[in-house]
Amino acid sequence: AQSVTQLDSHVSVSEGTPVLLRCNYSSSYSPSLFWYVQHPNKGLQLLLKYTSAATLVKGINGFEAEFKKSETSFHLTKPSAHMSDAAEYFCVVSDSSYKLIFGSGTRLLVRP
Amino acid sequence: NAGVMQNPRHLVRRRGQEARLRCSPMKGHSHVYWYRQLPEEGLKFMVYLQKENIIDESGMPKERFSAEFPKEGPSILRIQQVVRGDSAAYFCASSPETHSYEQYFGPGTRLTVT
């Protein structure tokens, strides 16, 4: 069975400093991996996706993630945090071709 | 091109009443998925539908919950005889036929059972 673990429930950074949100996955075959962002009382927005192409994936708003098969990781990074990045972030693995399996989420706080 | 639309955005029901949640997929999308998000948790898959067909309902509770996606009109998630534990955010997503992993989410319906 596939699963995803987000290692931090909360991450706090200062504006302008780098962001690192950690995610490890478990999969019996080559997975599709995603990061979604959820702003308060809003729906989910797709930040980026990995589907067995380039291992370094660039997404929207300056975010990127690197697929590391040897470490079964798909960490999300951004060089410089902005106040508007404060939100809940979900790492997601795809089971078969359609069932998305969500991590428990990481809440990002950005301090001024 | 309008995104996935869900209504109502907020729904309050008393215990024992029925809740009916609607989802209109993006234009050109024929696949619909429903997910539930309990407080402080990630989303959990409930059901996958195509027009007039339930493809996978493995995440649906066995009783009181049902879903449909008719030939015409929105997809409906129906919860009968609601209980407090049904209070959650219910998200609908849709995808094009050939890329079912590319799911676009609606804003969700927040159901509160009093």
C-alpha cells in the first residue's frame, strides 16, 4: 500500500529565509507525487507534480521539489519565503492512476 | 474557464437530517472525485465517478453515504441521517479523461452537524 509521511506538522520561518517542508513516501512502484497548498478556508491548489520525468520539479510561486528515489523523499523548497506563503501544505502520492493519498499536512508560518 | 464549483460552501444540519452537496466539474472534465477532510487531518478519498457510473467507492462509509454523477447536472454527495462525526470539509475534484491523476479541486463544502 502507498503512503506518505510529512515529517513536520508545523514549520515557522522568517520572511526572506528558505523554506523546507519534508515528505517521505512509501510505494511499491514508481509513484506520481504532488504538493498541494491550502490557504485558510480555501480549496486546494496544485503547486507541482512529479510523474517520472525530471527529478527536480519546478512549480508555481517559486516552489520546487526534488524526487530522491534512494531516500524515498520528495521535499518541497523555496529559496525565500513570502508572507503570502503562509498556508497548509500537503504532500500527496497517487495510488494507481487516480486515487490521491494525502499526508497529514504541514502548516507553514511566516514571521515578518 | 471556470474551475470546479461546489455548493453550498457552508451547510449546517441538525442530527438526523439529510445533507446534499453538489459539485460541477471543470468544463471538459468527465471524472469526479470526492474527498473528506476531518479537522487537523489530510484529505481522504471517498469515491470516484464518471458520468452515470461509480468507478470506485472504496472510501465511502457503508451506510448513509451515497454519490451520483448523472448524465446531466452536477455530481451529488448525499449523507442521510447526519451525525456529529460527519462534520468535515468535503472536497470535490475533477480531471480530464486521459490524465486522471491531474485533479483540480473545488473550494469545498464545510458541513457542520449540530
